Amino acid sequence: SKEDLEFLRANTNYSVDTITAWYRGFREDCPDGKLTPDSFMQIYGNSFLTGNAKEFCDHVFRTFDRDHNGFIDFKEFLLAIHVTSSGTPEDKLNWAFSMYDVDGSGWIDLTEMTKLVKSLHQLMNERNAQLVAREHPADRARAIFRKMDADCDGKVTREEFVSTCLEDQKLIELLTPQGTYCHVQ
């Protein structure tokens, strides 16, 4: 609709022509205008030639599906693409925080951190997996969590997550892997 187009122009750095081109591609893949979890997995999961992408795709899908209605519409899709491809490092880390905050509570607990680190571990190709095989994903999650939980209250806030990641490039690379929608450069 005209309102959606104006909204997307105002909230992304895309021109009308670019938005229209994205829309055509989206409608080709999703004729009914709804990107379902299965379709998302088929499209996104193929970008990982090795590793188990299903669980990670579920987390990314949940973060794209802002209204939590079980599908991604074009507006949600383009806003997520914009943030993950053109946003500032802070924008991308805020988006990644939303992915890690599985229950939407506004903070990340150790259980959520462990789930995501395990799914990232499953996603890695064998060469990368061998590099981190020395450390169990739950142990790695615990170490990351301790580093981020600056006030030791058992919760990682959005601010703690973003500031810790901005100070530690290795942490950014681990939590937002190359080749994923959440990669931060």
C-alpha cells in the first residue's frame, strides 16, 4: 500500500525503486505475501552448506516476525533486511539482542544465552567447529554471560549486551557469525 511504501521509505535508506524491486522478489517467493517458518528455512537454511541451521533459523525468524503472528510480511522482512545489512553496528547489535532475548523479557538470562550459543555451534561448519570443540557450548555461554553481566544480577540487559560487544570484536564475531543475517561488521 501507499502507506507501507511511505513507512518503508521513512524507516530505511531505500528508494522507491529499490523497495519495489525487493517487493517483486518477495512476492515471487511468497505469492500470498506471507513468509512462513518452513519457507524461511528453505531460503535461509540453504546458505549453510554444512551444519544444522534449523534451530538458528527459528531464532532469526522469531526476530524478523515482529508482531509474532507466525509469518513475516513484506514490511517486517524489509525492515529486518535494512537493519541487518545497512544499520549501524549498534542497530545490528540491538537486533541481535532481540534474537538472544528469546522470551521478550527485555534481558537475556543464562538459559537463553546457552540456547543461542548451542544453535550457533550447530550451525558452524566442521572446520570452525573443530576450533571451538575444545570448549563446550554451555561453558562458552556461561563465560560470555559472566563477561556481559556487568552488575552480576543474573540478567544481561540490552545496554550490557551492546556495550560489551562493541568493546570486543571477537565476541561480535562469535555471537553474530559471518554469513548470517545478524553479522555485525
